[in-house]
Amino acid sequence: MKPILHEDYRGGNIKLPADTTQIIRIHENPDLQDQIGNTSITTDGTTLLGADNKAGITEIFTAVNYLLDHPEIRHGRIRIAVTPDEEVGNGTKYFDVKKFGADYAYTIDGGVAGEVENETFCADTVTLTFKGVNVHPGYGKNKLLNAVKLAAEFIDRLPKDSLSPETKEKREGYVHSPSIPKLFSPHPNPGNRYRVL
């Protein structure tokens, strides 16, 4: 990550300094209007910032710090848990709720200032492995079965005009394929095995 501080933000588009073709446009991000006079943090334009989860962690521990600095604020016992992968349920897979001992729980995440969410996003993850037949490409006729092409064909069959994130909003469900990581193969030739997440 290469974060950049924009102190005393004056409004308007933000051109990212390390790649000036990367521009945070005000009409695409209207919440920026509420940040005039504040310090905003962005990437330099060459890396992802990953601000969603980092903002949530910052919010949690800023709240803890505020309560520690203000003992006059009365409150019950507070328990804090930080879990990964909250959307797909793996972060709480081994979480002992009874031992944690909280009567009520709240998810704090990075969002718009003042926003209160009354439900938690939920997703299921499916991992598909496409196995090909690995043959040297020069001798592949009627033998080679390229796993990369199989994975691409599968992804191409996913809905394009419906059930995809770019066509949905609010509580509408969708099917999403965020990555195609290649698995290590001991064979020297490509196209042996690919995994779709």
C-alpha cells in the first residue's frame, strides 16, 4: 500500500499523484462533498488501499480509545472481536459465542460517517477446480484439454445482464467471480489446472 494524505480537502476531483490517469471523481463519489475541510486518505494510484476493513478497525479502536479517555461515559462490559472474512462466514467459523459472553453484538465496518447498518451482508463461497489434460502444445491435437479455457468458458456462462454485481443494488443478490488464481503445477506446460473463486 502507498497511502497519501490529502489534508484540508477543498472539494473537487482528486487526481492520484503516482498515476495521474487515476482520478477519484466527485460525481462518482458524492460522499466526498461531506469531507471538505477534513483529511482524506487515498492510494497514490498504483496500489489498492483496502480502506473498507482498515476503516472498520480504525473505527472500533477509536471508539475504544474514546471510552478509555472519557471514564465519565457510563457503559456496560464491552467485548471486542476482530474477525476476517466476515462476509463469507469463515471469520466466525470457530468463534465461541458462548465463551465470548456478549448479550448483544454489533458489526462496525468502514462506511459513510453517521451510517448505521441494521444487518450484516452474507455470502457463500464456492471454489471450483478445472482439471485439464496436460500435453506439450506442439503435440496437443486431439489430446490437450486446457483448464484455463474451461474456466473461461464457465465464467462466460455466468449471467451478464442479471445476477451480477454490476447490475444489482441494495439487497439484490448476485453471483460474482472475483479471481482465477493459478495453482502450482509440477508439469512444465500451461493449462493443467486452474481454480476459480
